[in-house]
Amino acid sequence: MKFHPADSIQDLQYFGEFGGVNPSISDSSTYTFLAAKSMLDTFEGNLEGCYLYSRHTSPSNLYLGQALAAMEGTEAANVSASGMGAITPTLMQLCNAGDHIISARTIYGGTYAFLKNFFPKFNVHTSFVDITDLEKIEAAITKNTKVVFCEAVSNPLLEIANLKAISTMAKKYNLKLVVDNTFSPLSISPIKLGADIVIHSLTKFINGTSDTVAGVVCGSNEFIDSLRNVNDGASMLLGPVMDSLRSASVLKNMRTLHIRMKKHSENAMYLAEKFEIDGLPIIYPGLESHPQHDLYKSMYNEEFGYGGMLAFDAGSLEMADDLMELMQKRNLGYLAVSLGFYKTLFNAPGTATSSEIPVEEQIKMGLSDGLVRFSIGLDNNIERTYQEMKKCMQEIGVLKVLSETIN
């Protein structure tokens, strides 16, 4: 039976304390008990339905976690104060000193920095591989490997991971497949493709208003319980707890996620097709020219399209900077990091969101300093946006330079 993630979200129904259509916000850090033994049982995890302290969980965080678990098709979810607050406890929970991780080489810079620079302090080391090459993934597996980590759609090069094939390989070697699905909520459902754990930065598309920093880990009841364990749970002990007021805000915004993702995808596809005709070397999985277009098409939930992220190489960092500054001046978006906002956001990842990756590694993975990453907004008149962006490119000389390069 086909999975419909938006339906799973909408099937959830919560009532507020006084019959409100929104659940009441638990604006408390601690909770009372009528019996002392109930407190002990709750602390030891032997009593369901009671709340002890908001670092463990709160009603607001639980509601949001249930919605996100429904969206990804998992048994449970644990929300956190940031995307990195979801990624780092997950990997620390899965790995012990001496263990090994295989990671996609093209990933968010913060994740790369954690795996490359921080985790080795605990004697956990990572091999970075081309995640699109299954032979290289298998060749990197050692007797100490515990996890394969990747992004469903990679940041910033928009490479597509073959989740079904990687999952089959991971199960063969008894490895956990952890997938960051931040770029493709609703469009890709990694659990249905064999992943064990799915992570999101809720800051991005899922919240959609660029006013909240948050994250989530979606997985089995057993794994989520292990993260929350008071004795050795990484989320519990490291304490990246999400504020209840923010949880309530994200939960409200999730109700429009299906509408927003369709529009993000529709607008990105429109711009990608137009600019490809104009001669720009557009990177967008919805284009047949994308190396993994057919793979994405075989995995995605069709109604949500190919996502709202696209990129192209402007030729140089100077050209990229000039273009982005002019587009911002013309009110076409913001020169800013992050993604999923109602306005288009753009940046040059090599000097921004991927700057933690050494230049020599950026070159190896094909990340040029002129690459511009776009998070396409919810513009109502996308034809007007295209025409204005094209004028900016003509004024800066991007189209002319690229045309001369091609010819």
C-alpha cells in the first residue's frame, strides 16, 4: 500500500485543555505528583502518561514528536533544540570508543565537522565516501563499522542516495542506516526505503518560518527510549531539550507543510527548467540531466515533487557574490544561510554552510567556490521571479560568461 505521509500527520487529532482545536502548551519545566511512588516509577521509566521534568519530555514535545513519527512512518520520535542536537546524540548513542562510521562525503558542514574533528576525541572515526558509489561504500566497511550516515538529498550538491540499496547493504553487515532528510520532507520517506533512523533539522522546511531552531530523531520505540534513558541516554544526558513554546509553534506549522512543499517544488522545477534552457549548469533532481534523476523518481512520493533546493555554478566566488547581492537588492530573496523560508534564500556554500569542509576536500567532491545554493520560496508569480532573476544574471554577466565557457 502506498505511503501518504501528509495523511498520517492529518490523522492525528489533539484537543486543548478547554476543548481548543490546538493542544494546550505545557509552559512548565517540572510537574507535580499526588504520590511519591509515582515520581520514582516515572523517573525509572516504569509509569506511562506522567511527566517529571521537561528535559525528559513534555506534553508539547510529545505531541510534536508523534506528528513527526507519523510523517516518517516510525514508532516514535524525540525532538531537540537543533538539528545538530538530533544528529550528535544519535551517533553518540549508536557508537562506542573504537567504532567506525561511514558517511557521505557531501553533507552539511556542521555534521562533517562533528564527524571529522570532534568525534575522534572519543576514538570514533569516520570514512567519508562518495555515497552514490555503492562499491566504495562496501569497500569502506570494517569489522568496527556500526553506522552508515547520509543525507537523502545532499547538502549542497543535491546528490541522491540510493537508500534501498544502501539499506540492503547495511542489513547485510548488521549496520544502522541513519538518514538526514532535512532537504526532502514528505518527498522522500527513508524508513519506507529501509533506513533505521531519520533525522531532520526542523528549523528548515518543516517549520518554514525561519524563527525557530529545532531538530528531531525518528526511529523505533527501543531506540528513542534509549536516547531518553536517564542513565545512559545521549539526548537525556547531553540535554539538547526543545522549548515547549517552540514545539507548539512547529506543530501548528506542520499542518501546512504539504501545501508548502508542493509549492516549493513547483517553483524550483519551473526555475530549473527555464534556467537550463538559458544555458545555466543547473543542479536539480527534477531535471533529466541530473545524474540521479531516475533514482529520485523511483523513490519519491510523487505529489510532493523534487524539492525546493537547486544550485548552479556562477563561475567564480566574485561572480556569485555580485549576483546574490544584486538579487537581494532587487527583493528576490535574502543572502542568508538556512532554507525552507517563504522567501528564496541563497548563499555560496563553499564559504558558508560548507566552510567547515577543507578546501581540498571541497575540490574533490566537486564543490566549487562559485556554487550558489538556492532554497526556492513560495512566490505566487514564479514567471515574474524568473524574469527578474534572469535580468540580474544578465547585468552581472553570469549568463554571458557561462555561455562563453560552454562554447
